[in-house]
Amino acid sequence: MSTPFDPVRLGRYDLPNRLVMAPMTRSRANLDGTPGALAADYYAQRASIGLIVTEGTQPSEDGQGYMTTPGIYTSEHVAAWRATTEAVHAKGGHIFIQLMHAGRMSHPDNTPHHRQGVAPSAIAPGAQMFTPTGLQDAPTPRALSTEEVAATVADFAHAARSAIEAGADGVEIHGANAYLIQQFLAPSANQRTDRYGGSIENRARFAIEVAQATSQAIGADRTGIRLSPGTPLWGIVEGLCCANRPQGSSWPLKALGYATRCV
């Protein structure tokens, strides 16, 4: 019987054990999104674990949501991340960069460009987030056009190629925790009428296209995706609790303090 400390094959890699370091937002990057000087030390200190998944890393300028989070879409980002991947590899570790587009979980004060956040639909999450001046409401985002959705898919593929150029062993697409991909999946955040909204198939289209484009860019054996279905967070209600219940009927989630409706 396997134990967490036994080696395992993951994609193209042989990992020394089955333990994975989960991504943890550090907010220690420079204002331009390059990882800070201590990032290499931080991750190298953890290189004995089977696989490191880095903090959420934005694939584009509009993908940033929080203060001083790193990016992986410019040559400067690539050079800075290379110092980290080399430090991890020098200690025998493996490292995937998590690609995280925050979508509507963003505030203009947290980004260098100070633009309105983007999302499937112009619906505020009804949540607060930390900014340089303290907690503020996450504002109503701007809905992406159909053409911009396609461009965002391309952004993920470009970021994946940049991650490999920076020496990462692969990438994890962040499709959970109320960020952009899960916003497309959830009818509470996605009220589009184009091919990315409406039916479950349409709402899943963005996630599938991102996964396909990323896999085509760097290989399926270097691509992972994180999904956490059914977790209500920051206005996300996917309707997954409603199996076998009529559309429109109520489903009280008493333990969570509110009720959803089947979709």
C-alpha cells in the first residue's frame, strides 16, 4: 500500500514523494509583478516536498486582484522567476507556477494600471478585499466582450509558455476560489447571453478552452487545473447542490447561513 512518502509519477516527472505544497498568496512581489528577492529562498527552503505549486500568478495585467502579487507575462517576470526555479531545482525539487486570473475579485487600487476589474458579467461579488488603504468593497467589474474572452484564453497560453521559459516544470490553472474561471462556471456571476453563458456547457466553455490552449502550448503532461465545485465564496453559487431538485426550487444551506436556488 502506498504512503504519502512513496515516490510517484506525475505527468513527465518522477516525484520523490506524494506531498504537494499548496499555493499560498504571499503579496511580496514588486509593483511591476516581478517576484521579490526573497522568493527564491522561500521556495527553495521547501524543495524537499514532492511538488511545489506557487502562489497565484497573474497571466496578464487585468488578471491581478491583490496587492503586489507576481505575474508571468513579461520578459522581466520570466527572468525573476528563473532565479526561483533554479534555486528549487538545485535542491532537487519540482515547481509548478499557478496561473490565477482574479477576475472581479480585484480592486483598482491594487494594480499599477488602476483599471476596473473584468469578469463574465458586470456583477459585483459583494465582498471586501485588502487594499493599500485598508478593507474596501470589491467594485462592480466590467464584462468582457466575446473577443476579450478569446484574448484572455490566449493570455493563459502565453503565461504558460512564459512559465516554462522561466524554468518551471509546469503550471496549475486556478479554476477555483471565486476567481475568473469559477466566475464563468457560476450562474450567480455569469449572466452572459453569448456562447460563454447560459447552459452548463456554455459556462464551462471558458475553462475548457483555457485548459486546451494551455495544454497545446506546453503539453498536457505539464498542465494541471484546480477545481473546487460547490464551494460558496464571494458571491459564487454554482447550483451543484441542486441535483434532482426542480429548477427554481429553494435549497437552504442552513449551515452556511443562506439559501440558494437551483439553476
